[in-house]
Amino acid sequence: MRLSRFKKWLPLFAACLGTLMLLIDVTIVNVALPDIAVDLGTGLSGLQWVVDGYALALAALLLVLGSIADKVGAKPTYLVGLVLFAAASLACGIAQSSEVLVAARAAQGIGGAAMLATTLSLLHATYTGRDRGVAFGAWGAVAGASAGIGVVLGGVLTDLLSWRWIFFVNLPIAAITIPLTVIAFGPSPRRADRKIDLPGMAAFALAATAITYGIIRGGEHGWTDTRTVSTLILGAVALIAFLAIESRSAAPMLPLPLLRHTGLVATLIGALGMSFAAFAASPLISLWLQQQLHLSPLRAGLSLLPMSISAFLVSGVFGRQLHDLSPRWSIGGGLVTIGVGSGLLTLIDAGSSWTASIPGLLVIGAGVGVMAPPLVAVGMAAVPPQQSGTAAGAVNTARQLGLALGVAVLGTVFRSAAGDGRPTLSHFVTGLDSAVAAAGAVGIVCGVVVFTLFRSHERIPEPTAEPVPVG
């Protein structure tokens, strides 16, 4: 009996291991950034790309890889993602230049997108009834805990070994997950007639990358720099091309008629605004803690934990009550709360210790705890049931895009306020305060927009035992 029960949950274990690995890599690099900068001789723009290379690949490929998984099967897509993620992690760990590290991080993002696009499909196909609800609850708990695990694990590995081990640690996890996936999951259903929107994917990836690159370069070389201007123009043209392709495609990556649903538009704004306002300043805060306050990577990681703890407690204690609220209060109100928390981080001054960040991080975490759990469900409920999987993928895409753009924009704001070269503590704090103030403004503005778009009578849908898989 115990053996059969153990076998029953092996697929869940395989899915959760892969999910944990790909999601902790969003945050695990934050506390390692100062050591990476010294070891590879890179500056702020290089560090921005270490974060953004991963987030952009996730954002650009998540929806199209969901379509590929439908065509070839979720299991083989998940396995390819695992293998690519492991190989890219090895490449990250042995990288001898920032350029190689960024390229390997982008490859990690491609593997991560294949995994994130298929885990829900695999669990949906494997479990039924009450077991499906348990599986999705466990998967959600792992996904929610990943941010906090990432910053602490990154601190431990960087402190005790080196920053390279934040990537090497993925290898034993992948070595367990790959054979477990082969054994635990049965054959995946396939839709051989499913068409892949490769032109749309290419246009979207080019637009997101060019705009992000233009913003980062503009902060470093000025907004009249020829390459800055030409790259931003290229990004705008690619974005227009993406919209044109999607309007004419027989199988669009993002069907534009979905954007007629106001609730989905509001949710996408909320997802993008949350990642921008809540998480995009974390690399700068980590640099302040280590470069200016001279904390160890482990202590810096622990200093960032209040946000994750607050989010976990708020979502756990008030999760059920949130379903009695309109999304205008949970998502819109959550965004405004995040904005206020980011504003509290401006209390940091040249004489502050790490404790000055605690009030802001706690308030940001509370906002994340209110809005993050229902975010995907609200987006899915805003569209017809047959399109809810695409809506879920679009929400996850918006979250990663918000992080990538946020890191680029806030880094540019920081550089503009702090000045060029290696800033003094006073100049660094001036730049940090400007960046978190900008993050707070984005959170509050997005929150007001979301509040306006949602109708007052709308309610957050109750969690279901049969969620629609992403992709």
C-alpha cells in the first residue's frame, strides 16, 4: 500500500522539482551579483543582463512552447527543457565572461519556458478528482516558496563555495528529475494539427529584447546615442510587426481578440506591474547590502527574506477570504500596497543599516501575498473557457516581461541619479532611492488603472480541482 502511494506521487515530485529549479533561478542570482561583477569584471549593465537574459527568454517563449507541447506532447517538451536547463546551468557555472554568462542565462530561460509551459499539463493529465486538487495545491506551494528559497540558497552557496555553485546546484537536481520524469509520466496526448506561430514568437522576442537593450544602453551611453535610438526604433517596429502578424495568423501566439476582454487586460497590467514594482529593484538592494554595507551574501539573502515571509503569511492566512473580494481590490489594491512599500524603501539613507529596508519589504510582501495567488485564475476566468489556457500563459508572460523591463528601467534610473563610475555610499543611496521611488510610482499607477478597469461586482473565481493547463 505504501509503495503504491509512493508511486502515485512520483509525477508530482518530478514536476515540483523542475518548477522549483526554474523559479529559484529567477531570484538566486540576486545575492550573487556583486561576486559575479568582481569575478567577471562587469558593471551594472552586465549585471542587468544576467537577470534579464533569463526573464526575457521566459517571457518570449512561454506561449509558443505551450503550443509546441500540444503538438509534440508535454512530456517530451518537459524533458527537452530539463536537459537544456541543466546544460545551460553548467555553461553558466563555467562562464569566464559576462557575455557567455548572459548567453547561457538566455539558454536557461528557453529550457525554463519549456518546463513552465508543460508542468500544469502533465499534472492535469496524470491526476483526477481530489488528487488533482492536492497536486495543484502542492505545485502552487512550491512555486510560491521559490523566491524565498532562491535568495537564501544563493547566499549560502555564494558564501560557502562561490557564485558558480548557484548554477552547479541545478545539475544534481536535474539528474534526479530527468529519469524520474521518464519513469513517472505516461505518454502525453498530442495534437498533430496544432500550428506553431514562429513568426509571432520571433517578432515578440525581437521587440522585447530590443526595447530592453535600448533602455539599458540609453542609461549607460545617453538617449541620443545612435545605437540606443536605432535599437529602440527596431523594438517599436518589431512590436508593430508582432501585432500585425497576430492579427493575420491562423494560429496566433496571442489572439488579439482576447484583449477585448477588459478583465484580462487588467490582469495583464497587474501581472506586469507586480513584477516591475515588487521585484525589479531587488538586484539594486542586494548591491547596496553587499557593496555598500559589506554584508556577506548569506546575510544579504536573509535581509531580503521579510518580503517572502510576509507574502507567504498574508496569502496563507487570508487566502480564502480573498475570494469574497472583487479583483479591483485584491489585484488593484495589492498593486497600490506594493507601490507604497516601494515608497517606504526611500527611507534608506547614507546612515541606514539593513534594517531600514524591513518596513518596505514587509509591505511589498503583503501586497504580493494579496494579489499573486488569484492572478492567473482571474485572467483565465475573464475569457471563454476554451481560451483560458492561453490567458494563463499570457499572464505568466506578462510577469516575466515586467521583471525584465523593470530591471532595465530601474537600473537606468539608478545610474542617472547616482552618476557614472563607482558611486560613493551617498551617491549610491541617492540612486537607489530614485529607483525604488520609480518602482513605487509604477505600482500605484498600475493599481489605479487596474482598479478602474475591473467592475465592482466581479469576484475572484474559486480555485478548481481541474485548472486549465498553460499553453
